[in-house]
Amino acid sequence: MATQLVRHASLLVTMDATRREIADGAVFSRDGVIEAVGATPELPATADVVIDASDQLVMPGLVNTHHHMYQTLTRAVPAAQDNELFGWLQTLYPLWARLTPEMAHVSTQTACAELLLSGCTTSSDHLYLFPNGVRLDDTLHAAAQIGMRFHAARGAMSVGQSQGGLPPDSVVEGEAAILNDTQRLIQTWHDPARHAMQRIVVAPCSPFSVSRGLMRDAALLARQHGVSLHTHLAENDNDIAYTREKFSCTPAEYAQDLEWLGPDVWHAHCVKLDAAGIALFASTGTGVAHCPGSNMRLGSGIAPIRAMRDAGVPVSLAVDGSASNDSGHLLAELRLGLLLQRVGSGATAMPAREMLEMGTLGGARVLGRDDIGALAPGMSADWVSWPLDEVGMAGGGHDPVAALLLCHVPRVRHAVVNGRQVVKDGQLVTLDLPHLLEKHRRLAQRLLARP
């Protein structure tokens, strides 16, 4: 049985039930599960693997609840740099239609590498178009190789432009095929056990790209197999207008009518969720993935996160797709989220520790997990350490936890997922990152090249 000990952390942030912050902290784990947390002198002195965290802040790994990893291939595309959501999508759909299985694999590993280096140990990924033989399996294999704890969301688009939808007909699928493949993925890949490394999520893309029938059938399928549901909702004004025009209701009413509410459901963005929608989400335990960077980049607005939190809505943080952010640095996303709420609601609207809670425990709750997001006995051994001796943290020693979000730290010192060290001394150790990035560069050029 393999044991691991991280010790001598300048500060250990547990995010446990009492929110302990322990000086000279340590965590002892066995076979990927934490057995003891406390001050270094209180824990075992040896283990199979011992990691010194001197001059570092150790905390639970961050949880990213919404991403489109294939979009790392289309960052900063000139024609899509200054569009709102619908125009941005319509510009990029033709490029994404050229996606190949190799591109899906390499882009997933690239996105996972960026997340791991930014303190994220668990991520959801929403892949919703499957051209040229692409399968969700391509992303699952990629995430397993790099060592990311992974919730693979089987997205789908079934309503193309000829039927009044937004995407071109060339990138939509038949609904029977969507449901059949989703069931196959659940039966093949989904692990419902605690400490699972891979789970499947049922995730039709959005109100403007799927039918009401598919939404209902997807909900039935997910609940039949006990898996989570995920989609986009209320992202910007055009999204609201489309829902009102096509379905004669608000997005929250749309979700309610289709039984897309409950603790097994989370929606991305919800920038335009109204007061009635917030109350509905709170009463049903429906989650939200807040994507501040993407919402700012596309000019979608400021999501009412303060009002959601005050009402009791489960809120998490996410980087969103790498072509609408265009960053996959999750700690930086937490910083943006903190600052954006203060822009909208004042300097006291979002304390640093509350945002950190959303990025850890909030993400765990939204993904339906009770085994990640905190450092405590019985929890998964997912932790990261941040250097406190970097220039970006100079002078932040008065409160290192707040400094982590108010200052800037470029990458983690160490990252461990399920007891496996995936980042050591600031370097990814599970694959050759320079080689991966060179391959990614060639594939991105090929994707954008005219056929």
C-alpha cells in the first residue's frame, strides 16, 4: 500500500467543516485517500513518498465545472475576437467542423496541462460536436494519460439552421444516435464510486441547438443511470430572446418544464438568471458554473453570483471554452470572479475565502461529489501547493490565503491527484509538455488552414 506525506507547509488550508488553516501543516494519505491532516509534528514522520512544502501554501485542488477543451485549438481567431456569443459561435462552427480524433485527444491534454499547472485537479469538459469520427472516448483516454480527475460531458446539437437552430446542419446529429451513444458511454466509462477518476455527464448543448424532446429524453436517461445533467443557460441577452421567442418562457421556466432542475443538474453561465430563476434554483439545489472570464470576453454581462449565493444556489467556478476566455488558468478565474462581483456590487461583495470555497467545495457540490474539495480524513488525496516566495506574492505574507487571489501566482509548485504527483517543482511530470505543445501547434494550424 502506497503512502504519501506532504509536510512543513507554511500554511495548510483545509476547507474542512471548520475551515482550519494550519501553520506548519501536513497531510498523510494512503492509496490516494487522506488518512490524517494536522500540524507536521502531529503526523507520521515517514511515508513511501515525502514532499517538503516549505515556503508554500497547500490547499485542496481546485474544481473546474465547465470547459470546452477542444477550443484550445481556436484561441484568439481574428474573425472571432470581437463578437458576442451568437456571432462568435457562427464564426467558429465551420472551423470546429474540421475537428479530428487526434485533435480532440491533443487539445484535451493541452487544456488539462494548463489546468493542472493552475491548481485544478478535477475538471468537467463539455464536448458537443462529433465530426470526422470524433468520440468522447478520445478525451477520456487523454485525461486518463495526463492524470486529471475528469467528468466528461457528452454534449450534443440536434437542431441546425434549417430547423431554426443556431449551428449549421453539418455539425448536428440525429437524436436517437445521440441517446444511444450517451448510454454506451455511461455503461463503458462511468464510475459512480467515491474517489472515481472518470464520470460521464449527460449534456445537450443549449436551448438554441437542441430540441425540447431531446432535453426531456436526456433527463430521463441520466436519471435512469444516476448520472448528472449539464447544459448552457441564460448566457446573454440573445440567449434570453431566443428562449422567449421559441418557447414563450424564461430560461429558468424552460429548465423547470423539462425537469432540468435539482441537485443532479448544473447550468453554465446563468448571467441573465432573474430573481424568480434564482429562487427556483435555490429551492431545488440546482447548480451554476460561473465563467467570469468568458462572460467578460464576450460582453455577456455580470452574473448575479452574490444574489445566488445569498439565496442558497450552489455556485462553482469554471474557465469555459478556451476560445471564449481565452485562458484556462483556474486560479486566475477565481481572481476575476472576485473582482467582477466587486465591480457589480461593491468592494465587500466577495471576500477571497468565499471565492476560494466556490472554487473547491462549490465545484465538488455542483459535480455531485463528497470526496473532493477539502483536505480531511476520508477525502481524495487531491492537493496543490503554491509558492509563497515568488515575486508576485512578495509582501503578501500578512494573509497568504487572500494574497493567493488578490495577487498573482503563475503556476503551482506541486499538484497531486488521487495520490499521484502530476506536477513537481512547477513542471508537469505525466507527459512531455514541450512535445505536446508542438503537436498542438501543428494541429491548430491545420484546423485553421483553408481546405
